Amino acid sequence: MNESTPTEEQTVSFESITPTFYVDDILKTTNYYKEVLGFEIDMIDGDPPTFSSVDRDGISINFLLEENNSPTNTDRFYLFIMVNNIEELIKELQSRGATIIEIRKEEVDKSICLMEVEVEDCNNYRIHFGEYKKP
């Protein structure tokens, strides 16, 4: 066997990524993601809580208590989640009272565009949901 040709056993593939947000209130944040963004609660750890995890359709997000109570710099990054049926998700987010910053449709090329909704969570983190669609 040629060592430069990867076999199925040698092939590396990334399976998922789980961001962790530092927050000042685990329960408030976890409940917001459940009630407003439609995630399920995977776990809440600690008494009082210092960590939690939520999941929706295989997308997980962790929350870790900001221990020194300093304000978190929420504008340094944002989360982008690709979805199916963005129009239905927008209706769902609106009905749940999500803070929608912007809904936009951007042409990528003549055959495809990106439809996107930007949401601000209860900690001022920006979450973008998007779907590629035909113009």
C-alpha cells in the first residue's frame, strides 16, 4: 500500500465544533436559549450553576460562568449557524421574542445568495443563522 494515499482508517475528519461563551448568569442564559432560540438543555452543572450546555439539531453551545464578574467583550466574535428553511426559523424567532438585529439577503453569485438573520442574545452575543438559496 502506498503510504501517501490515505485509507479510510487514516482519513481525519472534523465532526463538530462547540463554542463556549463566558456569561454572568448561567440559568438566565440557558433558559434564554431554550425559550427564545429553541434549544434543548443538555446539562446544568454546579450549585450554584457554573456551566451549562444546550443543543439544537446537533449544534451544541456551552456556557461558562465568568468568574471575575468582569464584562465580557461580546463584539469580538459572533457565531454563524447554517440552517435549512431560514424563513421558518425567522418566523419562529419572531414569535419567541428574539432580538432580531437584521435580516438580509446577499447575492453570492448569479446562481446563489445567502439569506441571513442576525440575532442578539441576552448577553449581547451576536448569532447569525443563514441558508444558501437560489435568487
